Amino acid sequence: MNKLTMAHAVALSLSTMTAAAGDDATASGANYSPYAGRDYPTNVYFGETHIHSALSTDAGGGGTKLMPRDLYRFARGEQVMSNTGQPVQLARPLDFMCVTEHTDGMGAITDIINGVPSIMADEQGRQYHEAFNAGGDKAKAASLDIIKQFGQGTLSKALIYQPGNPAYTRTWQDLVQAAEEYNEPHRFTAMIAYEWTAMVKGNNLHRNVIFRDGPERTLQVVPFTMTPPMGSPNPRELWKWLQNYEDKTGGDVIAIPHNGNLSNGMIFPMQDDFADGAAFDEAYAETRQKWERLYEIGQTKGDTETHPKLSPDDEFADYESWDWANLDMTDVKTDDMLPGEYARSGLKRGLELEQRLGVNPFKVGFVGGSDIHTALVTNDDDNFFGAFAWMEPKPERAMMLAKENKDLGVGYKGWQYASPGPTAVWATSNTRAAIFDAMERREVYATTGPRIRVRFFAGYDFDQDDVRQRDIATAGYRKGVPMGADLQAAPAGKVPGFLVAALRDPMGANLDRIQIVKGWIDATGATHEKVYDVAWSGSRSPGADGKLPPVGDTVDLSVPTWTNTIGAAELSAMWADPDFDPAQKAFYYARVLEIPTPRWTAYDRARYKLELPAEVTLKTQERAYTSPIWYQAK
């Protein structure tokens, strides 16, 4: 046999073997490689969905100097000089960024500070020009006052720039251009976005509007405002604008409600506050579900998962709670407002409205967001540069009075701001399209700061072998649905199972436990909730009351630091609902808790050698919240 014939024979033999192996793989129903042919998202990206530069009036007026391009450079990992002249850099760059400047008055702050003739001809404008240029306490007071005047509808129209104003248009065009300059697909994604700044008598109804698109579509419009006659504070009018945008451009856009603890009950309403309390109809529910598929569950102004008065049996409910007033502190908080402000109660209200209307208007996944007004998104407690320029690092910032209404007897101090957390997105790539699509299908989650990795699935055919896999996503997508999705009604005799796995931040703390939070509605229309511990570190066992003992505490406040000698680097579970009723609609989401670590106030205390009063919280137990999965009963 010559060499050519021999080579042909070998090739034929190898080809036959390969075909046979392929036939075996096909016959077994799976490839040998578990990664071949994957069509589900395998990457998690961490980014920011809510932040302001000096272009927002309450930021630039209060001393912020950094502009959008500075913000992008910082988010990509560069060192910059802060607004107070301090060098600052992130430990790790972010993967994506949504710069969300306030709409009403967009471009006005530059003119106010520069004192253009139209501003100086207006009494309020002249006063703000003088205060903002004075800096310090005068600028801070003026920035708080301008928020109050705007919220109460008493701000001069000369200061509320709107569509049609050349400065408004120029500012939007520059924001889009800046995003284009720093957008680098697969490395760093700069989404085009803005914050619709709706307020009703100081009650915060803000929405962050996020586009899938680039300048070819987004420059065909300018942002919608809340101020009549060009705008409206009614979310229904925003939704019309979103629909018009898509119809006009062929683009894609969503809106994300601001965390609700400053809305005084108006974020998850049970009646139409813009129609004298009229009942909602099916059209409202369908339209809201279409456009508002996500909710900002936490930010620097507190956490809004739940509240101890709403969830008295939840030992972790009182976390970074802000519960004293609305945004401009003109109306004191009352207990009856709380259900309309928090994510868990909002999800329960959604089930109630669905039973009445046939559609759930509050079917939201969870995102983080900082609402930082310094252009510096610093999520880590040891690197927190504050919510506003006046709060950048200095010895007195923790005890500085942030805002107060003496007549109402309410106020709060700097230490009550939280270091915020990012949005985590399970996406196929780090691009505008992939990140937006993940948001739209709600395959996202929020953390309070750390980059915890979490997967969460529901299905009817999971088993313990699935949770023992290193990548539970293979079984999760094949046998079930991911976070943000619907789980269809249970087949006869089946109980839903949940696959959940969490991996600690490699630069962070170990994990304490994974919990699954369930909410449901019974035949009478009453809603309920329950928190289940499903995986935990160490050899702890639940007590007679069903509660798991605390994980412990290794925090050393003198440094400050902690040790990972308790907790676990990773936790996972396959959990079946022991209280499942196939006739009851329900939602489930996972909450992952870290072991205790020092809060940003503890770092200030040590670095500045401070004596802080007992009221100041020095420790935290960071966490992650997955988007829910909804069980759809027949």
C-alpha cells in the first residue's frame, strides 16, 4: 500500500470513528462537551444604572465639577481627582454604565453658574447663581432648596429648561456623544439614558430611561420632562413617550422606577393617584408591565427590599432603612404609605391587582443603582466618596446634617447614606444590545455593593445531581426557567424545585446563607410572605423557632477589617417549596447574605480617629437580591 493509499485509509478510519462517536453522542441526547452549543448567557456583568454628573442641577449646584467624560474615565478604571481635589480610583472597573442626568432643567445649571443674561434677569436665577458660586454651605443649601422648589412646583420657569430650548438640546446631544466616545463593545458599554424627574408635591416618582440604541435613533428625540405643557408628572404620559419613541425610530427603550422609599407610597399604588383615586383598569396594568419591567431595589438613599413593619418575621428586614419623609421632606412618612414603597410589598400588590385585572402591573425584576451625585460611583465601603460633593471624605461628614425640616421634626445626617451597589446582568456579551435584552427579560439582580455571583432557576424536574454540578446553569436552562421568568402551572403531582448557587466576591467576604423569599395570594385575595433558609455555612441548625443562628462576627473595628474564618466561599441548594399549593399564584426570589463586614462609617472612624455616637451604624451585612420567578397557577 503506497503512502497516499495508506493516508486515505487512515483518514477514512478516523472519519468513521468520528462519525460513530457523533452518532453515540446524538443517540445519548447530549454532546460530551457540556459547553458545546450553549445558547444561554454565561457571563455576568456589573454596572451602574443611575448616576449624575455636574450636568444635573442638584449635583452641579452643590459643588460637583466632574462631567460625563470624567465619569466614564473613572468607571473604566482611571484615577481622577474628585470634586474636592482628592485622588480616587476604583478597585475594579465597571463593565457598563448608564449616565442618567435629570431631565427638567437639563443644561440649566451651567447657565445658572455662568450667569447668562436670561438667568440673571430672573430673581430666583440670580439668587441661585450667587449661592452656587459662593460654594460651601451656601451652595449646599441652595442645591437642597432648588430640589424643594422644583418638587413643590414653585421653581421659576426660567430655570426649567425643556424641549425646544437650545441649551436643552445641546446638552442631550453632548450626553449622547460622550456615550459614543466611551462605548467600546465587549470591553466597556456606555448605554444612552436619562432620568425622568417626576415629582408630585415632593413625592419621588423618578424613572431611569434606558435605551438599547445608539445615536442614530436616540438623537431623533430629546428626553421627556415632567413639567407641563411639554411634559407631565404622570407615568402614563411617559409610557406614551416611550411608545412614540419606538414607533418613530424602530428602537427599544425601558423605564426603571427609582427606589420607592421617598415616594410616600406612590411607586406601587393600588389606585390611580392622577385620576382622583380611580380604580386601575387592564390597560394600565398591561402598559406598566410592558414598560417598567425592573425596579431599583436599593441605592445610596437606602434599601427598599422590605421594611420591618411590613415583614415583622424577617430578621433581616431592617437594612439601611429610610422611612422618615418624602424626597424634599415636606411630608412625614406614615405606616400606611410603606406598602407602596417596598419591593416585596409591591410584588404582593401586583398579585392582588392581577387577581382583579387579569394582568400584574408590578411584575418587576431587581436592579441596583447608586443615585450618586458626584460622578464617582464608589460601591466599596473602604472607598466611599459620598452621595454629594459636600459628602466627599472629611472627618465631619458622618455627623453633618444632610437635610432637615424643623417644622415637621424630621431630618437625617450624612452617616445614614449607604454605600450603593451595582446591577448585575446575565448577558451573552458586554454590548448595548445584550445588556439591554437581559434587562428586558429581567435576567438581572442587585447587590448592595459586593460583586457576588448568583444563579437562580425554577423547574419541575431538578434533582440533587443538578446542584452538584459546577455550573448549575446547564441544568437550569435545560430543565427550568431563570430569574425574571414565569414558571407555568405545575403538572399533576409536581412541586416546583429551585436551583440556586452563589459565589462570593473574590475581593469580598464569605457568605452567611442563601434564603428564598416567597410571596403568594390565597383564594380570599389575601397576600402572604415567608422567608426560607435554604443553604448556609458551617454546622448550624435551625432552632425550635425555625430560625438559623447568626453566622458570627469577625469584624475588627480598630483596623477596620474582618476575616473569612467563618462563612463559606460558595453556597448552593436544590430546594422544593414545602408549602406549595398549585392553585395559588406566587413569586420567589433569592436573597444572599454575606458575613458581617465594616461599613463605610467604620473606615472613616479609624482613618480620622473619630469618636462617633452609638447611633452611627459601623457594621453591615451586605447582600444580593435576584429578580423573582413568578409561578403561574391555572
